[in-house]
Amino acid sequence: MGVSLPIIFILLAGCTPTGTGETAVLPTGAATAVSKDESLLLPATEEHDGEMPVFHNTPIPIPPPLVLEPTRTIHTVQAGETLYRIALTYEVSLEALIELNEISNPTLLLIGDELTIPPPSESEETAVVTTTPYPTSLISPSITLVNGLSVENILIMPDEVKININKIYDYGQSIGHNPHAFSKVGDSTIMNPGLLVQFENGNYNLGDYSYLRPTIEYFDGSFDRYGASTRIGLHAWTVLDPLWADKQTCISDENMLACELHLHNPSYLFIRLGTNDKDIPDTFNRHVREIVSFAIQNGVIPILSSKADRFEGESNINNKILRQIAIDYKIPLWDYDRVAATLPNRGLFSDGIHIATDGVTYDYNDPQALQVGQSTHDLTALIALDAVWRAVNE
């Protein structure tokens, strides 16, 4: 079990607990900020002496523009801003802003960049975002069960969450995110063995879950990717710290999540964190919220995941925090903790941390597949991804 210093499934959980970001601006930094677009729920946090923080909404302050001439305005990019929000502020179209500034990658927006704002007369109507329809004829007509749990028990996604993630998705598509790509943020609990890798590189038989095959085909190329935002021993507080990004593949001063977004350009993001963040609930809570905010403000749908272990004790405080964050931000929760409760030893190795592989089979006609941590972990992750994909393409 590896140990490291602090560093579009969202996965926060850990390998070897060792204790202990600017939002929406790529590629650097992270700071708690709230989207100026109040239609996307981005609650900021205010810590106090209690167990959980108090939440409130605060708009991102927009600095006054520098006017160069009657028909041209220069805007200097500040922390927490995206092209979409800047376009809204000046009431110009996103397309006109991108074209005038010859921006090739709308997600690579740096603090201090100077953007020329087109006058309203040069702006076109906001482009209509189109999505790829989900093949509804292939959706299972029945409620899928895994060890007695329905889809609604595995993925928590009420109607208000569906509405919110559609807004996030539409924004992400408007700035060019790949609808066929998802990424992962997480530690060794999704790296060893790799989460979902089998569906791209190995043999499997979906059995009663054959309705998931279109999802595997649609997201081909993402399943076996570890990416720039996974690391053994990862902590929540290091994800948005540029110090911990891979200097070989990432831009200078780019944090690991920003790096993954520009390298893979996903529309969805699994987040699994929490095991390495033992005994620091306030810090864990604050930094997961920053990660979720970062994803949302960059048009990537976070899929937050609870974890199977009880490394911080029977209080299960980190999973409680993750569930509350999913509610506050109106994002999907892959509640793997519930799934783990149906498995022998919670589907974990004897270390009580890593997903077990003993006796693993990916033949889902075999009841054994739903009694082993790894094959159940992968199946329920695929069910979660499928449900979120359907929710933004219905």
C-alpha cells in the first residue's frame, strides 16, 4: 500500500492515510468561490466550531473592465472566472468572445489573461447546444437490482440534481468538452486495481445488465485511463495544489485536476476521496467542496462517490460529509458505501482499505460476481455513469 505526501466517476478515498485551491480558472489554483450564475448551485463555506459548516451563496466579484476605446473593452481574468461567466457579465455571446480573442482551448484560461470584449453589436445570439440522444430503445425497462439495491439506491440523483447537471453539461458542451469522455479523481482505491478498466481491456459478460453495453461503447477510451488527477495516497487538500501536479505532463502552475481537464477534456468526473483524510473532517469538507466547485465551473459533471472503508472510525464522518456535499451542490452521488454493506468484509481486502479481488469474475451471470468487491465496484460505477449519461441525454 503506497503512501504519498499531500497533494467530467469524483473519487476521494485513500490508500495509506497520512493525514493532514482558484476555482473555475484553468490551469491554476483553487479558492472557494461561487458561480455568478445562480442557476448552478455552488455554495461557499463558512467554518465554525460545530461539526459541519454553514453554507451561503456569494457571487464572484467581477472587477471593473479597462476601457481602451469606445468600441473595445479589455477584461483581465480574475480568480474564479470562466469565459462563459465573462460573456454573461458583458452580455456578449461566448462564440464572439472566443473568436475575437482567437482562443483555441476555452478551458485554458489563466489568471491575468487580457481578453478583448466584443461590442454587443458584434455578438450573435447564444448558440443552441445540441446533445446526442440516448438510444432509449436500449434502456432496461425494469429496475436493475444489485444485491437487492435498485439504481435509485446506488446512484442518488433526484429531479433537482438532473436539472442542475443538465445545465452543467450544456455549458461544458458550449466550450467544447468531449461528450464521450470521463475522468477520475482519486487514490489507490480506484487505482489498484483500476476502476472500470476491465470494460475496456478485458473479458466480461454483462448478463442481465446488457443494457449497459451502449455506455461502454460510448465512453470507449476513458475506462482504462488513470489520468493526471489520480495518485496513490491522494488527499483532498492536494488535488488543487499545483505543487502536486505531474511536472512532466502538466503546464507550469497547473493543478492536477486542471491538468487532467486539459489533457482529456472530459464531460464527467468520478471523485473518490476520503480514506487518506483521516481525523480532519473540516479540512476534508472544505477541499472536496473546492474540487466540486472547480469541476462545475469548468462545465464538468462531478459524480461524487462514498467509500467502503471505515478508516476514520465507525463515525463514518467522511461519507456523511460527501453525502451532504452532493445534496448542497445538487450533484449525483454514487453511494458505494451502501453497496459495500451488501458484500462480505465490505468488499475489502484484509487491510480494510482496498477493493478486494479474491475470486473476482466479470461474468455477471455468475452470482459470485456480485459477492466480490472489484466486480461489484466496477458494475455499480458503470450503472452510475450510465444513469448520469441518460439524465443529460433524455
